[in-house]
Amino acid sequence: MEAASLNDRSALEHLAQILPLTFGAFCTVVAVQALAIAVPYAMGSSDLEVGLWVGVGVFMLFLVGGVLFGVVPLLVGFTPLYAWLSAKGYANWATGVLAGVAIAGLVCLHPKWRLLWSFWLIDGAAVGLITHWAWCRVQKIQSAATSRTLSRP
């Protein structure tokens, strides 16, 4: 990305643009993870109806739990950190993953949440990757729109 075009906007403008991207990435990661955990529970039952309800229950448990425990680190830690990195021109794949893993690592310091450290770290890395991918797409669309308006007579 072009550092000059990124640095002329403030970190707050980046935060306003990045917040929906990070929240969408977070919801996607939590939903996919909940589905991946729920399917084996649903498949393990000999009765189709019981398996379906067990799968739905496990899916909802992980979905609600992931959102309840993950939204605060996302909004307080990852989103401002990634917006600052982007405003300074340092947002790339590596810094996105490192920011996600760093915030998840801080969450893992809590003794009760340490049991789910693998979920937290994988989720943090995935949210960082998806957020950076979405941010690159937004930047590409904005630069294309800017070049179209500048090229018109």
C-alpha cells in the first residue's frame, strides 16, 4: 500500500472505517469455529433429531460464548491497534496476524480463559488475516474511485 496516501488521514478516520471490517471478520471466525465444533457433536448421535438439536445447542453455545468473551478484546484492543498501524502505514499481513495474536495472548493471561488458549490464538490470527484482507479490498476500491474521479475532465 502507499504510505503517503495512508498517512494523510487520521487514526480516527481509519478506526471508523476499520471497525465494521474487524467486527465482520470476528463474527465470521466465531461462526465458522462454532460450526466446526458443532458438526462432530451432531454427527455423533444415532438419532437424527437428537443429533440436530445437540449440534444446534453446541453451535449456539460457542457462538454466544465467542461473541460475549471476544467482543471486548476486539473493540478495545485489536481494532484500535490495527487502525493505528494502518494510519502509520504499517498495516500488512504480518502485522495484522501479530496484532490479532498479541491481543489474544493478552486475553490468555486470564487464569480462567487460559484453558481455551488455542481457540483464542487461532481466532486472533484469523481475525487479523481477514481484517487485513478486507482492508486491502477497501483501499483498492477507494483508490480506483479516486483515480476515476481524477481522470475525468
